[in-house]
Amino acid sequence: MEKAIYFKLSKAAIVSVILVLACANEDEQPVVSELEKARMEYEEMKANHAFVELAFPEDDPGPPFYARIAVLGPDKLIMESNGTIVIPMMREVQCIDPEFNLLDLYHVPNGFFCPLTLSGRGLIEPNAPMGTFPAIAYGTGSNMPVWFVDSAPLLNAISDGILTLPELEALNPRKGIASRYEEYNKPRTEEDYLLVIESEGSILGTNQRFAYKVISRTKARQDVELKFW
């Protein structure tokens, strides 16, 4: 009899645990990535009909810069994680003007003549003057060059405020190709600024893989997660 009672109690306890776990799972909210949040914001802005959507490079030449690295006064785009700086190449490397200071970021109109390594879309007011940044844009790439440079020598190299492509090459960067690159950017103002990147790929000539994420809500700081394996 005691065994029967114990067995019944054990079954009841197991059922109780299952019910508790089920309720706990129901209470858990799904984790939404920063990229997905930005994607939802893009769709919300697109739905209000205050903007028109332009594709780049088809309707618009895209951002007039070669690489995501810059020092523009107090605004710094230095994507660093654990002693490594990540530099996505937004336009084909062989086309970059070797005398241009990459820290100046924008190279107008020369930058427009280099093929982009990504494509995408952006939202902008119908009557916006030429040259106006989109309110929000997204871009994707499946064959994007990305360079990884040790922080100390790079920071030393840019201490004079100049970084050319040959100077960057001299730092022996690890060169990779991102098979997946996704970004959302709200570039207009400091108050509403946003840059979100997710990317992954491999280092050229090796079996080494990489993945990184970037989230920035101010033009002076980027939070970066980078891993190699």
C-alpha cells in the first residue's frame, strides 16, 4: 500500500513539475535581436507613407565612402573588440583612391564611382534635396571584404589623423570575406542615430571563420562582439 501511495505521489509530483515548466515557458518572451528590431522599425516607417523607398545602387548611388572607419571630430567610427578593429569594405578595395584619407569617410564624388560591395534600400522624403541622407536604410552583402587589424598599431597609425589604404595594408590586416552582411543605419542626427550590423564569413586562405555584431546609438561609440573559430 505504501508503495502504491508513493507511486501516486511521484506521478503527481512529475505532473506538477511539467505544468510549472510549461507555464514558465509560456511566460518567457522571445528574444528579439537588435537587427530584427531595426528591421521592424524600417517596416513601420515604410508603412506611414511619409517616405518613398529607393534602392541602391539602382535608384541611388549609395553611401559615398569606401570603408566603415572614420574620425570626424568627436564622432568616431572605430569598431573594436578585444584588441581587434573590424573594417567592412563598402566598396571594392582595388578601386579605392590610395591617397584618400579613409578617416574622412566621405569622398564625393569619387566614392560613387567605385562599385559597392552591398545593395539595399532606404527611405527618404519625396521632395528631399539631392544629397540628403535617408531617414533609415538597410544593406546586405554576400561577398563583402572585411579586414581585421590589431588595435594598438592601427590606433598608433591614425594618431596623426590620416589613414590611407597603403598605410592600412602595411599593418598586415587579416582579410576576410563576409558571406553574410546585414546592416541598418539611421545616419541623420545624433539624437536618432542607429547603426546595427550582423556579419559572418571566413578568413581568406584559411579555414578560420568569423562573426561579429555591432550596435551603435551614438556616433562616438560602437559596441562590438567579435569571435573567430
